[in-house]
Amino acid sequence: MKNIYDQVKLFYDQENEWEPVIEQELVEGFFRQKAWQGLTDEKLQNIWKNLRMFIMYLEYEETRDLENISLEDYSLLIEWLDDNITDFVKDLAAVREFFAVLIDFYRYLISKKVISNLLGLEQAAKEIAGGDTLNLKALEDELEPAELFVDKPVDLSQGLSELSSHTAQLVGEMVEQLMSKLGTYFQHRSFNDDFERALYLYTGPLDNVPEEGQEEFWLGFWDYFLFDYHLMQDDTTPLNHFNLDYGDKLTPDEKRILNDLLSAQFTVFYVNRVVNHDWVECINLFTEEKFELPFMFDLTSLKKMLFFGHVFSRGLMMINYVTSMEVSTRLRRRIKDEVIRQHKVFQIQEPEADMQGFFTRHALVVRHTIDILVTLAKVNVTPAAQLERKFPPALEPRTANEEVTKWIEKGSLKYNFSRQDIKLMQRLWFDFNQRDKLLVRKPAVWAVAVMYTYMKLNYSSNFHMGEIAEHLDISVGSVRTNSHRIFDKLGLESFDPRYLSEEGFVFSLFMP
């Protein structure tokens, strides 16, 4: 069977005599987004079946205005499908599925600014398939759009937190459109390696990616990816990278929203009290800082929940991207103690890092820690021995061999290490030079030995030392010998906090 993109191409190639209302590139982009969300091939095929029928009807009726299809027209569309599409079944389940696909596709078109709203479509879906039976005789009612727009342009110059409640819904839609634009940007193949690495980090060694698209999973993943993940090429977050590379192409309002997103900080918090019917008072678990958020939680379980997500600098939050777990007060204290211990471990590597600095580099470690303590019921996540380690002192100040330092950077980029990995490996090489006086004859051997040592410390299986040694025509035995020497002189142990990578920190949480 041809894949979904081949089928789309074949459909448009066969219909090359007409000018399509919906361009082929839009359809392909929509399916790339669905594939990124983890939908199976069977799901993609079913979506295409429904979308293809809709495109065929648009061409048959020569309808070109997607936003002004009337309720009566949608009723006639269902009748047309029943008369002209042999495998279409005119029953409630099939029609609901058809409308669900169209609504999902229209939301994608809104993100691409092809259309501005889907009010007519949603109203038609409700009238025709929202009851216990199909209602194809519904008369067209005058649709009254929700009050999404105000009498004057929305002023975002003061930031999201200054907006009145009258404009909150409109701004929410603008944020979602910007997030969709971000998602499309990072679907480019140049980010494939980063996407796969981020997904591995997010799921951890358990590799629990849902087989079918689960909205909650992917909302959480995108929250992590955009705000907290560090790209391999430049160690910036995707949000920062997007701003630097694409920010000039955004509208003024989108730029202001993006600036607010860039100010967001990963925050773990719980609800302290209900202020009124609109607001609740929250407390940052680690700083004890109080702030208010819109009242969008279930009151019955409010006091039992621990929340984590990204709070903007002026106290607003993307509610759709908040993760919550039910925890007892005692477990909440354990989570706090565990993360404080992890912060101290990180300070062995970065002594000047405060708690927010730890979150900036390792927010995902905090996410996993909460999940492990809640779901796996482990007594401890971070080994106490990490903070009890004594490290060999430097013998005397020495300059690290520059050829090896340069080779580590050059070779690491070739072998798909991240910019942060390179920094830590060069630090390992520098520290080793302070504790061992050596004469470097073959820089490549020492550089590969450093890489091999670093990967062993962090329990990574992605470094194929034998293949690399063969490619460089160097001795595997020499690499291993040099690695043993590095281990000995630096007093290295598994998950050594001095050189703990992002992958290593996550992996260490799941070790027995």
C-alpha cells in the first residue's frame, strides 16, 4: 500500500485539470502534523478518506469559500456523499467522524491563516450529528459568532497579564495559532534528530510513547520541547531558536506573545486557596512565592493536586499545557526534598546555579522525578552517594592539549553529540590534564577515548566506538587503555555529577 503522501500526490496528479480549493501543500502539511503526533498509518488513511471526499464535493459544487458554507449546504453535502461515494455509510457514527476530521483540518487551516474561523462548521456538526439521530432536514439558522472580537484592536503592548477578560479568549486563540506555527516550523527534516532525542528524553528508558495520538501526552511533550529542550546544534531552546530565526516574520501581536512565552519559567506549584469565583492563589513549591491563576481547576480535588508547567513573568499560565498529579501533603514534601537534592548534585557541575538555573537545564528531570515518585512508588530517586563523593585534587595548573580539544568538537558534531555534550567532554579533558602529565602523540585516539569515557559515565549505548575507531584507523585497544587511565586519574564513577549529561541525569533516575 502506498503511504499517505503518495496517495495525496496521486489524487492531485489525477485531477490536474482543475484548480483545487485546498492546495496539495496544505493537505501534506496537515498529515505531517498528524504523523508527528504519533497517529498510526491506519488513522492517517481514515483521515484521508474523509478529507478526500470533502475535497471532491468542493470541486463538484465549485465552492471556494470554506468559511461561508451554510448549514443547508452541509446537509446537502452528506446527501451527496451518500449518493456518490460507494463506501460512505450515512449513519450517525460515520457523519460524526466526517465532521471531526473537517474540524481538525479547519483548525490547521486557521493556524496557516487560510481561514479565520470554523464557527459555521462547528454549528453544522452540532445541528446535524450532535443528537441521537441524524438531522439532515435542519434549516439554516443565523449564526451568531461568539464574542471573540472587540470594538477596537487588541493591545498586547503591556503583555499577556494586562489583558482584560473581554479579550482573553481572542488572545488564547492567537497563542494557539502561534504554537501551531511553532509546531510546523519544527517539523522540518533538519530537526528530525532533535525531535527523536527529545522524545526519548521525555519518555525515558520506559519508552512509553502512546500507540495512538493522545492529546494529553503530546501537549505535555510540546510544552517540554518548546520551552525546556536544548537543541543539539546551539544548545538554545526551540522557542529561542525560533525567535532568532523566524521572529522577524511574525505579526506585531505574535511577536509580543512570543516575548511573553520567552519569559516563561518552569514552575511546580499547588493551590493554596480560592480567592473568588475567577481566581485561585497558588504557591511555588520551591520558593514559597504566591501568585494567582484563573480558576480553571476541579474544586473537589484542588487541594490534593500538584501542578507543573510554565508561568509567565507576570503571573499568567498556558492552562492547556499544565500537568497535574494527585499527591498527598507528605509526598509533596518528599518531591520537594528530592528535587532540592538534585539541585545540589547539579551544583557540583555548575556551582553558581540557583534552583531556577537547575530548572533551565533539567526541568525534565523534575518532571520525571514527580512521575516516578507518584507512579512507581520509589523510596529515593537520587542516590545519596552523589553528594558524598570526594574528587581527586588537581596536581598543578596545566593547559589541556588544544589539538585534542579541537578534535573533540569537530568529531562530536560529526557523531551527533549535542553542544552541551561537547562542553562537558572538553571539561573532562581539561580536568584530566590537571591530574596527569602526558605526551599526546595521536590526538584522535585521546579524543575518542574522552567520548567513549563520557558515554560510559552516562550509560549511553549510542556511541559505536568500534565503528568509529575503524573509520579513523585507530586502535580500539588504545582507546580503551586511555579511557581506563582517564577513569583512574579523575576517580570517575557511573553518573559522575561533574560530567552528567541531560540523558545521563534522566537515565539515572530509573536505575535500581
